[in-house]
Amino acid sequence: MRWLFLCMALICLMSTDSKAQDPHFSQFYNTPMQLSPAMTGVFNGKYRFGAAYRDQWSSILSTLSFKTVQASFDIKYRFRQSDFFAFGVNIMNDEVGNGRFRHTLGQLNGAYHMQIGGSKYTSAKQFLVAGLQAGFGQNTLDWNRLWFGRQYNVASSTIEDSSQSGEGNLGALETNIFLDLGLGVLWYMLLDESNSVYGGLAVNHINNPDISLIGNGSDPLHRKFTLHGGGEIFMTREWSVLPSMALMFQGPSFQANFGSNFRYVHPNWRDIALRVGSFLRVAKTTDGYHADAIIMTTMLEFGRFHWGLSYDVTSSDLAPANSRRGAFETTVTYVAPMGERKMQIVCPKI
């Protein structure tokens, strides 16, 4: 299997010209297969269900805000004493603006987790993961819902939908159903039963699918490169810190999310834990790099259910327009127990 990891690392280094930016989640650590196919199976249990919902710019666009919905499922199987396979499915729908521009994507993931250090007699263990992703997507746009400058009445400050736009009527536009491929590599180390660290590299859209809405057009989707990492470090018996970061490069676009959650669990709470934290998002614009938002996060762990909430407080030049009200996001995760103790597979907490 080592040749597979080498080939994947080489492919990750390839780059091309590009033209689009993917939807993203502020709680990127709670949408792991959206981040990288190598994150498939990185959880403590047999299988995992996850769902996420994001609503952005509703303070400005009202019902026409940017809405993103994601759902995932992954499961893992022991291959040998220390290695295992994981398989998953990831579905996402993103809808934007008055024209109801919609991006729909369904993906199948596969990952192989290979132990490269440690043994059953040591607490520290290291794993290397190779993940593959294949799926299909389609973009659509309702041209009839758009309005243009000629339809705007300056005197009454209204939009006259019945007047001619001068732009023609293209009706409902849609791309061909396109193939979308991705891959990722991940390294993680379990220092002991509580402390861990991980880091990885992923590349999405390696085949540059054509997402042109016009039949004879050409609009290749840029490859997206993601560097990500994190871990958990216990400070006391009750408190631990979970730092994490994700750096995303896609054509001329760049975005970085980094910060930390703090986790508290009381000895008498049993299966209940609480996380609170904050993250900073930095984005690249035409005049350089700027802090785009401060993200406030919280999560309730209730047994095998995890419920996360976050809110983006706008810190860019858009703050006066939206009164710093950026985006609301919620995530739900359920992880089923592994069952027999001899089948336990320990992964880092994300």
C-alpha cells in the first residue's frame, strides 16, 4: 500500500489555472468528509451520521440568502490487527441568490488507515491514511428570476419585472452532470488514550470538471488544495483544548480558518461534555489578505450525539452593510459504538 500513498502525494502537488470557489462551512471540523476524503472513518465508533446547515447573508438578502445543506454517512471495517478500511457517502446542496443558482454534489469516499508506528504494548500509535473520492454534480440557474439595470425604475426605486431586460431569455440553465474526483492523505498520532494530533493534505476537483451553464461554453472548475490539522491536548482532568485549522487554495481564491475549542467534562456528567471556542477566518481579496469574520462556536456532546452551533461575526468592510451579522450554522453528528472491545479502533477527536 505504500506506493499508493506516494502516488497520491505526487498528484496532490499538481496545479492548474482555475475559476470558482467552493461552498464552505465554518465548522469544518464537523464536516470532515467535506474537508478531505482521508477524514473518512476518523471517529471512535462503528459508523457515523452527520448533517450541517448554513445560512449566510440573510441580514441583507432575507429569504434569498446563501443556504448550504450537507449530509454524510461513513462506516469502517477492520482489515488486519491494526489497519482498517472506511467507506462513506457525502451529499451537498448549495443555493445562492435571486437566480436560485444551485450547486448539487453527491460523492462516494473510500479510505485506508495503515498503522505506521506503535503496537498494542505502547500507548502511542501513528497512522497514515489515503482517501479517494468520486462523485457527480450539477449546477443550475433560473434566468427568469434575474433582473437587470434596464428594469430598475430610478424614480420609484422599484424593479419592473414586466419591462424588457435587453438580455434575452435563456430560461432554466444547467450544466451537464459532471464527474468530480478528489483525494487526500492524512497522518495522525495517538499520544495516549486522551491526547492526539493530526494533519493532512487534500485536493478536490483534480479532473477540472466543466461547469459551464451554456452548452457550447467552457468553464473548468479550479482544483482546490486544503491543508488542515488539529488535535486534542488535556490541560486538566476536566479541561482539554482542541486547536484546528484549514487553509484552502482554489485558483485566485484563498481562505484560512484557525482557532480552538475548549472542552469541559465534569466527572459526574458521565456522557455529557461542553465545548466553546472561537475561530478567525482570513480571506484574500483584490487588495490583499483581510480578516473576514470572527466565528463563535459551541457544541454539546450528549452521549453519541454531538450538536454544534456557530455564528460568523463579520469583521471585513461588509460589517456596516450587514451590522456584523454574517452567517448562522448548525451541525448534528451521531456516532454508533463499535461493540466488542477487541474490535475497538481509536481515532483522534476532531
